[in-house]
Amino acid sequence: MERTLAIIKPDAVAAKHTGNIIDIIENNDFNIVRMYKTKLSRDQAERFYAIHKGKSFFEELVCMMISGPIIVLALEKDGAIKAWRELMGDTNPANAAPGTIRNLYGISIGSNATHGSDSPATAVQELAFFFPDL
Ligand code: GDP
């Protein structure tokens, strides 16, 4: 069984899509290993997205991620990393396939409802960031 980190971002939490997104997660046979609600500090958001430091959208990304509470989840399933990214859809909601989470709940590329780890190495790092006991 593979694990991945999922985040329900501030835009989707504020719009009260948390329940619908958790429904989608459970209907797609993910096991929710851990889950909690938190609000990131600027320092935490900058460290979490350090890979994007220096990019044109970095400041906008950090501001969006600290704009309100988020839900962080450790998800488990065979092939969880790819399966969760497919379920989220394209980074830009305008290009996300019908029925994907970003198609259903994303507002813009900056406010695109969810995050998911993009590789096994990233998943290990990101899970340790939010769930050091795992
Ligand atoms: P992801 O793996 O699909 O989340 O996409 P990336 O790792 O490429 O980017 C991380 C996050 O940065 C995305 O989920 C977007 O919310 C945000 N992002 C990426 N590109 C842009 C952009 O051009 N403008 C803004 N405002 N945000 C962006």
C-alpha cells in the first residue's frame, strides 16, 4: 500500500467543500490514515513550497495557503500518489477533466482546491512535514 499527502486548500475549506471532497476520497477507496485541520504560518508555507521559491507565483501561492484553515490528510491505497493526482485533475481547473476535484471545486490555478504529492520521494517528505509520527 502506498501513501500520499493530500491537502484541502483554504479556498475549498472556506467554500465548505471539505465534506464533498472527503466523500470523493472515500468513494475512491482511499484509506484515510490521518487527518486534521490547521492553519499554516508563513514560515511553514514557505518551507512546504520551498521548491517553488523564486518562481513568479511563489508569493501568491504562499499568501493563498496561509489565507485560512486547511485540512491535511495522509491517504493510503495501491498506487495512491498517481490515483490522487488523477482524481484532483490538472493544476489549472480550466484544463481539469470533467468530474475531477479541481474541475468541480477549483476556482483558478492559484485557488485549485487541493494539493497532492507528485512522486514517492515527495510523498515521504510531505507526509513527514505534517505527520512526523507516521
Ligand atoms: P500541482 O502539483 O498540480 O499542485 O502544481 P505545481 O506543483 O506545479 O504548483 C503548486 C501550486 O502552485 C499549484 O497547485 C497552484 O495552486 C500554484 N500555481 C502553480 N502555477 C501557478 C501560477 O501560474 N499562478 C498561481 N497563482 N499559482 C500557481
